[in-house]
Amino acid sequence: MPVDITRIDEFGQVAAEDDAVLEYFLSTNAHKSIAAGTRLLVLGRKGSGKTALVRAFTERTAGNIVSKALKFKSYPWSMHAKRIDAGASAIEAYRASWEFFIAVELSSLVLARAQDPSRPHAKKIEKFLKSNYGSINTETGNILLPDELQIDGSFEPTILGNKLGKLDFKRSSGDTKLGRELDALSSAIFESIEQVASEELGSHTILLHFDELDQGLSVLDESRANMLIGLILAARQVRRRFERTTPTISPIVYLRTDLWEDLKFSDKNKLAESQAITIEWTTEELRKLLEERARVKLDQKVSWSDMEDSELMRGSQSKWNHICARTYLRPRDVIKYCNVALEITKSRQQPPPYFTNPDISEARSDYSTYLKLELDDEVVPHWKNWTVALDALSAIRTITFNVSDFAREYESRRSPDSPTTALALELLFNFSIIGYQQASGYGGSSWIFRYQQPGARWDQGATKGKVHQGLKEYCKLREGRQTNDSVEEE
């Protein structure tokens, strides 16, 4: 039975950090895998739900799971870049500082949950934290900030038989001892963490969530890439240390897929296969997500069919499929599209009080502008002047195009320092801005888009391309009719 959706203020905020996401959180396979402690790395495109997962674990009671979210919105990356292990390779240079970082955050977390802080190992942790940070409640941005750490009277690790009474982060250019000293200190802290956690949280799983690692990132330079690699390596090392202990302790790194793909280090593929999970949504899961939001807003059970008339869109396409075809199958895209359509439905001020075909069609323009701005955030760190390629696609005028036509338009616009045509096509495909036509074995063909097939790669021999439907209005494109040799405008 149709419902009056004009009683809904909105379906939610696009950004999970601004949304009341816990009121209508939908548990997924990714959520279950993290809770089971089987994943170290959570990958997903911007807007796929990484931050919503972190909030679900850290802002609500979750059985025997103890979690802490680490936000990197204002993290002093330039300061961290100075905490380098000069005795290690460029790839390994930040592992030691990240392991120490994790040790401090975990020690603060377990001490805050300890019922008896008078135990010897708890007192060691407390003395170290208060001596160096003034409190047991550490601030993420302050952990590597001190130039010197006071260790005397707390952990006092030894290196080659010599007691380490303090640790100085300031090193001469030729000094290669920082990594060894940090490893010794981190190991001592981890021993106390294991003891306190065993005594106080034996039946729990302890998770440390690293989120918003891309905040403020305009360019992924070599230094930032190496820092992210160092974090992943450190998280893996800590996970290995605690995988057979009680309780289980694990850092979880949340990373945008495009950033992950740009990182180069050994064992990357092995780690991706065994300890990473990529957040993916089906159209059915996204429909359930929207229905759950409508249920909370209206305080009644609602299905998508209750929120629209039964009319099909042009081409005998359902409204829901019409919407999903213009998204990257991400929650934020669906929420944005339906919010825009909802405002249009309300502005009609006449029946029916639910979605009609004109409502869905009229929403495309504002939504298309939103999608382009979302792509700016993702693409610019990798390709600063990518809109030159978008202008080239706009100049072709049709949503389907010949690759040769793109090459002509792009070459006439690009600057000498811009990517080549071949690389531009590959980058556009990698961000699912375009897809390519692939022939089937039965005389037909299909369009390949990477957001639908994450393992797909750009076909350098492709002759036909297609712009993602969500950008059609922004680029002012028309549907095209394809012939054997060309794309004709309808």
C-alpha cells in the first residue's frame, strides 16, 4: 500500500560521520567479518560505508567487542614523516613508528577498561602514559609529537644488554638506531597490554579502527604512500603477535580502494587475498538500506514499492533500477539521489505523495552534479587536471563514443604534462567514469564497468566506450545509437 513519503524529512546524510547511521544500520558481510576478527584491511570506494562500519563498532554496544576509532582528520602527517627508521628500507621506514603508535593506543584502551588499575602491568602503562602524555587518555595527533619519551621507571626495555631509560626522536642524519629502540619499547608495552587484557578483558575481542586516512589528502606523494604502507605492515605485525592470545587484539585499517591500488610493496597480493575485504553492495542490499531508513523515519514497515507508483521508466526500466544505474552502487549515491527526488516530490504540492516518473527524471540533473564533485575528491589526488578528459567526453556529445573520437578531442585539449590518451582512458576506466564494450561468445556484447566488476582492467584494444549514466546530465550527453563503425546521435 502506498505511503506518504512527504512525511520523511530526508533519507539521511550522504556522509556517514554526519548521519544518524546507527538508527538504521544494516549489518553486512563486511561487518560480520570484522566482528569475527578475520580481516585486517577493509577496502572500499569513497561512500561505500567504511565510516559507518567504524561507527557501528565504536558507538554502540557490540557484545564482547571492545573498539576504539582513530580519526586522522587533523593528523600531523608532516611530524610523523620525521619519525623515520633510517636503518630500514623506504617501504619499511615507518613500520616501527606505527607499531609504537598502535602500542600506545592499545595501552590507553585496555587501561581505560581495567577494573583494577593497581596491578603491576597496569601501573607500568599508567606511569608511561602520564609521564609522556599527561593522561591515560591519549590524543591520536599527540602520540608521536614529543621529541623525547621518558621510559625510566616504567618499561625500561634493553638493547644489547643496555637499559633504555629514554627515547629521543631527534636523530642525526646518519643515525640508524631509532627503529631498534622503538621496537624494543613497543615490545615491552605489548607485553603489559597482553597481561592487562588477559586479566581484565579475557573474553573480549579488542579492535583498533584506523579511519579517515585520506582526510586532507590532495596528492598521494611517495612519503604519504610509504607511511600508509608502514601502517599496514605494522598492523599485520601486531595482529600476528596477538592472534593466539586471549583476548584477540587486532588493528583494522580502512582504506579507499584507489589509494590501496597505488601502494606498491611485497606481499600486497597475499595480504589482499587472505586478510582484506572489499565493501560491495548489491542493488537488493541498497534497497533494503533505503527501506530501513524509511521505516525509522515513518515508524512503520515500508517497502520500496510503497514509496512509488508502479509506472515503469522509459525503456521499461523500474524506478529502482533507473536510480541504481546512475550510482556506483554505494549507499551515499542512493541516499543522495532519493533525497533529491524526495524534495521534488514535496515541491509538487499535489498528489500523489510518492515518487513518480517525472520526480525521478527531474532529480538526475542535481544528482549528476553531485556525482562529478564526488569524483573530484577521488580522482584529483591521482590526476589533478582530470576534467580535461571530461571535457573531451562532453565534446563528443553522446554517452556512447568511439575511442578514436575521444583521442582526437583529448589530444586537442591536454597539456604536455597530462597523461597520454592511453593512460587517460585507463584512469577513466579505473574510476568507473567510462566503461568499454566487450563482445560475448554468442554474437552479442556487453558494457564492462569496473564498479560492477572490480577485477576488470581497461582493454587497450577497445574501440567503443560509454560514459557512466550518472554523468550524462553533467556532461550534457545524449543517448546514442551504435552502428558497426560509429556512434550516431539519436
